[in-house]
Amino acid sequence: MKRKFLLIIITITIPLLLGGFLLSLKLKNELLVAYNNNQSIFIKDRNNENIFIKPNHLGYYAAYSNKVPSEFERLLIKKEDKYFYYHFGINPVSSLRAFYNFIAGKKNLASSTITQQLAKILLQNELDRSLKNKITETIYAISLETHANKEEVLKMYANSIYFGNKIQGINNASRLYFESTPALLDKEQNLQLLAALSSPSVHNPFSANNTVMSKLLGEKLNENCKERKPYTKKEIIEKKEKFNNYTRDDSYFELDSLKIDCEKNCSLTIDKELSKNLREILKRNLLSMNKKDVTNGSIIVIKLPENEILSAIGSPDPKISSYGYQINMAVKPRPIGSTVKPFIYLKGFEEGLRPYTIVDDKEYKYTIGTGFAFYPKNYDYEYRGQVNLHYALTNSLNVPTVKVLEYAGLDNFYNFLLEDLEFNPVQDIENYQLGIALGGLEMDLLSLSYYFTIFPSEGKLNPLKIYKNKNNFSYNLNTNFSQNKKIADKRYIQLINKVLSDRKTGIEQFGMNSNLNLFQDNYAVKTGTSREFHDSWTIGYTPDFLVGVWVGNSNNTPMDRVSGQSGAGRIWNEAMNLLINSEYNKKTPFEFGLIQEFYKNDNIAYGLQEDDYEENKNLLQDDSLILNPHNGDIFLLEENTRIPLRAKKEVWWYVNNKFFGEEKEIILNIENSGTHKIKALGENGKEEVVEIFVEEE
């Protein structure tokens, strides 16, 4: 009988104990999940420096400490739960007294244990002190203590306490209120924090009464304390500002606009210290250019060959609400000026053109889609006659670029932009026509810098990276940043790099003392200036890194004659020198192994090994005689209408079939309206005829 009874007892007891154990484990895990979810998410840079601390779902900043300092622990236990190390989650005496007072309708004088308080915080029951919740918290407290040691419970509690001003946990409380770490707090500072526990919003260390409350607490605990003065308003403002800078670095301004976010702690490719220095460079230079009507600017730095974004600066000071400083100009499309030229020349080289190819830099007339005449002009409104493409690109001449684009084919270049680069233009691509060569294409600095990486990367367009542990940067601009493909043969890429790395040939346009000159040879650079000086661009790179800079105004007002070199180039020069003297500079040389040198007329010309030099040289030769006027030109008949007749060399001029003169250039006085036939007769009987139209007002 006794055995049977004992067996029944065991049969009932074991499942109950096992069930109770499993239930307690489940409840403890629920508290752990809540505890882990309460910690803020940290977004860090490539060097593990904080860029942004994301508030938790309660709106609090919680950065957990791995250890509770001994002084804080001593005072906390003395104040809140002197039997902490002896009970199993609840204090039986306090609990019985609380239950008796509740039945008797008396005020509950009992205090919860630290473990019960922790359960209350994690269950978010602080505002609802019902009997049901107290019983629930007791069950959870016992479950937690069943599976966790006292040190773990104390650590969880110290990291979960709310200290006011959106601060949760002793770690951030120490940083905000005392600009220190928990381990370095003295007795008085610990008492100031503990005095805030009963009412954090009212008694936190920034409040005027915290000094009194902490002194009374010290007396109650028989602790001798020094007298502390309350913080002044200025001190509070300064401490809050420092903490804000700790939780949100300026780098996060651009990252936020790029929709960079993490569901858990993550590290980015951004270099926080580099970005800080670059923003200072941008701010200082924009301030000095203020008299030139320059307000805004942006900088992009990409580490190569990984295509990692080291820095994305879109504002000189995002804390300022005026001057468009809270607009990330690194992602705002603007006309890119002459920075488009390397891509046009790349397509021209693919079609057989070479840096030594000769082109006539003169006035040409084109009829665009609207039916109007289009006369490309160089930056300085000068024409240089016959030049090679090497000279034309290094000096950023517009007219030769139009001829290269015309030769490569507009449709070919459109396909390059839309299909190869997968660029989505602001306007219908057909609207640009040959004006693309003059810089009318709009693009943001981030996208333009990304596309430029094909040149230091031997023609490959690799995915742009900003997350250290993810592959792709997926922000949706007008660009697909996830591409991983070959854009161009490295033979033609080497030709572009050879030209863009030649600073000597560009002296005519940019001068001896130029912002484009660096104390290092292995770099290439291209500038750009949009129409009427609305935008200034400079993009430069080595095989190790790329730096792109834009300068202008967020409201699109023009600058006071600020070119790509004098504006963006100035900032680019400082940024490049900063990178040159950094760990990112490996001094990797450009690869030019596929380039052939041709020695002609005591000069070196660059091409490819399989070139037919003479054939490639003359692909753009224009054998026309007449330089001006152009066929179909329209002139207005005025009192003294004078039209210059210009030819490549001396010719016989005929006007309306009458001999007019024998000169290379001669002036024609027009007295009658109507159609006029201009003929030039050259050597060997070669002739050319154009018709012009003279209209009356």
C-alpha cells in the first residue's frame, strides 16, 4: 500500500516538477528576448567607431555594459534589496507583508526585489501596479533566478533601469550625466543616479532637486557624501549636445537620406574620421568661396578595387537648417559638364579613334531635332585648328568632343548609357542629342563617381558597397549600383587613363600651378563646368581610391565664374592629398602594358599595338574648304551687315557666281536680302559651295 502510494506521489510529482522547470525556462527566455530587444542598434564604421545609435522601440538609448561596477552594485543593493544575494527572486517576508496589507486594505509598504523590478521593467508593467501583474512578475522573477546567476540578473537590471532623458541603463546614464564610464563614477555620482530611480523624469541628475535627493539618500544609507552643486542650464545643454554627438555622428545625415538602416548591429565601409576631415575641408573651402556665390558642395570617396564607399559628404554642416545644408547634394542630379567626356572618348576609341587622331577644332554647324542650328563652342570661345584627341581631352575642348560623339554615333552612346551602365536619365535620352558632349546630361555625384570606377578598375563595373557584411548598395537613385559586369575592354580603358593622367598636355587650359596637380604621379583627373557656371565638378582617381567633388548651389543659382578646376578642383586637391597620406594609398601604378608608343615628328603618340597609325590618325579629317559661313546660315540685313568668309587656306572666292577675291579670309558686305551663293575654289580645282540667307527685319 505504501509503495503504491509512493509510486502515485512520484508519478504526479515528476511531471509537475518537469513541467514547472520547462515553464520557468520558457518564462526566463521570454525575459531574455525582451531584454535583448531593448538594446539599441549600433551602426558602426569600418574601424568599429559609432556612427549612429538607434533608439529602441521605447525611444530610449540603451547601450549594455558587460559588468556592473562594484561601487554601484554595493549602493544599489543597499538601497533596493539588501537580501539580494540570499533570496531566490522574491523576499518571502516582504511578500507576505505585502499580501497582508493588501487583504487589510492598508497601504502596501513592501518593496520588490531587484529581480522583481527587472521583471516589471521587461514586461513593461511599470504603469499598471495591479495584483495580477505583481503575481505575474513574481512568477517571472522566480523563473529567471532558477536559470540565471545573481551576476547575470544584476547586470540585466543595471542595463534596464530608466534614468530619464531617454536614457536606459547605467552605461549611457554615466556618459550623459557625467561624461564618464560606469567604472569611473564616484560615490556621489552613483547616489545621484540611484536617487533618480523612484521618478527618473523628476529626479534625474539634470533636475534641480537631484542634489537634495541624493544627499538624503546618502544619509539614509549612512554614507558620507560631498556636497554637489546642481548643473547650470549651460552645462546641461553642453552635456546633451555631447551625448547627441555620441549617438549620431554627422556622417549619419547622408546615410539616413540614403535609407541606410540595420535591423541589428552592423558595420559599414564608411571611415568616420576620414569623413569628419573631408567635411571640414568642404566647409572651410565653401566659406572661402562664399564671395563667388558658392554655398553647397559634396564629396564622394570610393575605395578601390573593392568599390567600398569610404565617405559620402552631401553637406558642409547638416546641423544648420539654412543655405540648403540639410539637403544631401551628393544624390541630387545636376548637369555634369565635361566629366562626361571620358565616356564619349571611350566609345570613340572603341570605334577606331586614338589619342593621336587629328580633329579640326573649328566652328561647326549642326541642325538639332527642333530644327534650330547648333554651333558648339569651346569653354574659352576659341578655336585651335587641327589638334589631336589627346590634346583635346586633356584640355577639355568641346568642339572635338562633339566630333568624337558624332563619329561614335549618338545611338551607340545612348545604348552605352542605358544598356551598359543601366543609367536612368532625368529626361528622355533623345532630348539630349549632341548636347551631351557639352555637359547637358544630369547625374548625381554618387552615380557619376560610381561610373568613373570603370577606369581604375580596367573596365569593370563592380557592385558599390557600403555594408561590410553585405554585397550590394541598393539605394534607388537613377543608377543600378548592384552591377557586376565588364563595361569596356581594358585596352581602351588604358588609353583613357593615359590621357587623363597626363598633366603636362593640359597646361594650356589649366595652367602650370593647378589644383589638379598633386605630389604623386599615378592619378588621373577630369573636371567639368555646366552652362553659365551652375555646377563645378572634379573626378579623380588612382588604382587605390577615387574622389569625386561637386560644388554649386542647392537652389541652382549660378556661381560667379567658378569653373571645375577653381571650385570643385580646389576641394578635390585637398581631399586627394588627405587620401594620399592615408592608409588607403598603396601607390599602385596604372597598367599601361597594352599601349603602343609611336614616335612621330619628335613627339610620342599613344595608341594600341595593332594600330594602322596613318589610318587611325586621319579618321576624323575634314577636307572641307570653307570654315565660315555654313550652309543654310541665316543673317539679318542691317545698315552695315558684314560676313567674314574664312577658309582653311588661301582660295578664290566667288559670290553669286562673281569673283570676289583671293584670300584665306575676306569680309563680305551684304546690301540685299535673299539667297546668296558662296563658292570657294582651291588648288587642283577643288571647290565648295554654301548658300546663306539674308532676311530683312
